[in-house]
Amino acid sequence: MEDRAGTSKSSDSSCQQNGSNLVVASDFEDGYFAVVPLSSCPHLAQVQDLPPSGIDAFAKCNVCNSENENWLCLTCYKVNCGRYIQAHAAEHFESELHPMALSMADLSAWCYQCEAYVHNEKLLPMKNAAHTSKFGESLPNNS
């Protein structure tokens, strides 16, 4: 199986929800579809508490200094660029086995091991800190 970064790996069956890693709602009349994030993930246990220094939503990639499409590792809090830049976030997952990352672009959380977006209450402090860094205010309704 190929992951979002284009590297081969085996799927983790503990990640599956309804028999599929990615839950998709496709019953819209105009042919559009929506990706529904997993509400739980076995890799949430690897998410570490928010560091005292907080989150800098404008931090550059730890490897190439890119300012574009960066992802924050939610285990060690290193920032790496996404798959459409130089894929350093995916490389970080492959080398460190830190599966959970937070997008600094849209504040979505991705589990590389499950190959799925995840939205869970455990991620709210990190999402809120990133939102505050990026926009100067807390998330609306902190959700």
C-alpha cells in the first residue's frame, strides 16, 4: 500500500473504522464528497502534551526551511513540510515512527499510520494553540 507521501508501507488494521481507513460520505447529489475524520485512533496515545513554549504556526520546516504546507509532529513538536513540498513530514514519520501530525495550513490532524484524518478531544489544546498563533485568537467554541 502507498501512503500519502508515496512511500510503501503496510496498513495498520487497528486504525480501521467501518472496514476502511478513510470514512467518506458520498451521497451528495452533485457528485461531491466529504472526508469524515476518525473520531478515535490508537495512535492518539503517542500525542504528547503541548510544550510550554506553545506552537508557532509560522515555523519553518526543520529540514529545508520551507514556509509552505508545514506539519507539526504531535509527538516531538518538530515542524516538517508536507508531501507537496519535499515530504519531510512523511520522512519524519518513517524514520521516527511519530504518526500524528497537525497541519499548520488548515489545523487538521493526520495519522500517518492509519492514513486518515483524526478529530478527537485530545487534539483540541494543540489545535487551539495553533489557531491562536496563526490568527491571534482562540478557536471559536474551542472545537
